[in-house]
Amino acid sequence: MALAVAVGAAACNEITFEGGGPISLTLAVDKTTAAKGQDVTFTYAATGELIEGVTLDFGDGVADPAFTLGAQSASGRFVHAYSAAGTFRAVGVAYDSRQGPDSVQVVIQVTEG
């Protein structure tokens, strides 16, 4: 979406504002099976109109936020080590103040090592 605005008495200046697209979040991990205590790296990318933040709930009672302060796109990573063996559903959520949330999830299997 683009919006053209004419500025000035003779309308000789034009400024184009590119609006963000629909809210979208992708989440990738460097491994889906890890040993207890081993780092797992989660990489995210979000696009939208006014993304306020991305939160990743690792599924073990721990969650980390990343604040983006109204960006149209954001990317980054979270690193987490699980302290217990088991199957964990990690859920990422991007919050867009105009469009609401988008979420994705990934399952991590943690072994005793």
C-alpha cells in the first residue's frame, strides 16, 4: 500500500509512505532435538504495520520478550537451554497494534544427554 501526499502551494513535492503488510511471524530453530542444558537458538522475523514486540514462550515456564516499538519489520534471536528432559512446545507471538497477534510454534525434544 502506498500513499502519495502533495505538499506546498503548487503541489510540487511528493512524499510516499509505504504501509506495512499483513502481520506475519516466522520462527526457525537450529535444532529440534537437544540435550538437557544445551543451547537452542530460535530465530524470528516479523512484518506488519506497527509491531510492538515479539515474545517467545519456550514451553517450560520461561518466556522472553523483544520490544520493537512500532516497527514494520523486526528480526532477531533468542537462545535458551532447557533444564529438564521432555517435549516442549515453543510458541512465538508477534503483536501488531493495528492488526493484532500472529503466532507460530515449534516442538523441541530435550533428551537427558
